[in-house]
Amino acid sequence: MTDIAFIKMHGLGNDFVIIDARQNSCALSPEGVQAIADRQNGIGCDQVILLESPQSKTHLRDADVLMHIFNVDGSRAYACGNATRCVANIIMLENTQTNVKIAIGDAILTAEKLSNGLIAVDIGCPKFDWRDIPLSSEQNTLNFNIKNSPFQNVAAVNMGNPHCVIFVDDADAVELDKIGPTLECHELFPERVNIGIAQIKNAGLLRLRVWERGSGITQACGSGACAAAVSAHRRDLTGRKVIVELDGGNLTIDWHTDNRVMMTGPTATSFKGTFNTSLIRG
């Protein structure tokens, strides 16, 4: 049996176990991911991140690293803003640079370390067509109703993964632990969905609580913050640049006029360690 090295990092409390497999390959099954993410018997995290070299994929060779995202239930994800900032920080420190390119799926995201130490990531362009979310039936993604749900007048957007944004008067009054599991798996969302409960505080500030697909309630969700900010501006509730107040802290989201969304926030390293391969082999 051998040991596998990892780094435990977080962005505003949204925490990750990051495994660098660029030199030594590491195969992760859904059961292996679940074992790592288990907060009682494993290491514990919201997502497991696996890093690989992008050189094996011709269209991604301009990237500095290839990043795979796994939810705690073992399912794959293709967007995670907070994890992208954490990985960017690893590569920046490794190569003594302030700009990096990170491949996720077939996309390449750019990240920059600012003079204040925060990291800004270009998350890309939001998608609003109901087929791109995706939804199971045609809806106006700026304002639609969810059948058999107390929440109506909701919005949907794809920020690399599907998001449903529900605007309420008091985000903290919503029993997210009760509604999250049902809404995530609602028939309207064939690939399941991330849930954002958003409260507008003023034109430059919104409060957001998140239920992440495959992970449940988390302290922060970067792509969810982008989804909420974009949806709020589409409804003329905020400006294009807003501070999103999450349970774990604040992110700044700026939806540029060229349609690209920039997310800026901090990262932190909790600890480094190793785990025995027996953990992921059962």
C-alpha cells in the first residue's frame, strides 16, 4: 500500500481535498470520492479535486493544468469557482506567476492574482436558453414557476453547471436543508440543479445561501454567486458589479459588458497530508 498526498484548501469555507496527479496518476471511483469526502471516516470536504497534465488533450495544451471536480456523492461537476481560485493559487505559487490558465472539461478559464492577494477568475459567459440549463420543458429562464413547489417566479442560468435562483425577502428564513434535496432532483431539472436563495440588500449587495448539487449546503459557491448576480442584474435589481454575501464570506462578481463574468475572492490552505490508498479502495 502507498500513500497519496493532498492539500486541503477552501474558498470562504467551501472546502476541497486537492490531489495532484500530474506526476503519479490517481484513479478515483465514485466510492473512492465518497470515502475521501466523508467528514467522519475520511478527510472531509465539499468537493474532491484531481489535477492532471493537460498535455494529453490537444485542444487544452495552452492550459497550465487540467482540473477534475467531484461532488461528495461521487458525481462529476464542470464548474466550481472557489476550487478554481484554490487551484490557481497552487499553480501560481509553483511557477512564481500571477496569471494561469485552468482547463475544466473542454473549457479553459483564466485566473489572475491581484495586488491585494485576492484571485480573480474569468468564469466565462452565462447561458440562458432553457435547453442549455438544461430544463425538461421550455421555460422563460428569467421568470418561471416550479410545479408542486412553494417557490414561484424563479430564474435559471448555466454557469458551466445548472443553477436555479430563487429571490426572497429573507434568505436566512428559508429552510434550505428541507427544500434543497427536493428541488435539486425536481423533474424540471434532468441533470439536477444547484439551488441559490438570494436576497437583494441594495443595488450593489445581495445575500446568498446555496445548496450544491451532489454536495448539499455549503458555506459558499462561486458559480452560484455568479448565477445569482447575473440573474439579479437581468431583473434590474442590481448593477453589473455586486458583492455577494455568502455564509463563508464575500465574493465580488462583475458581469462585464462583453458578457464574461469575473469572480474575485480569497483562498486559504488548511493543511497538507497524505492518505493510504486503502481509503479509496474499500
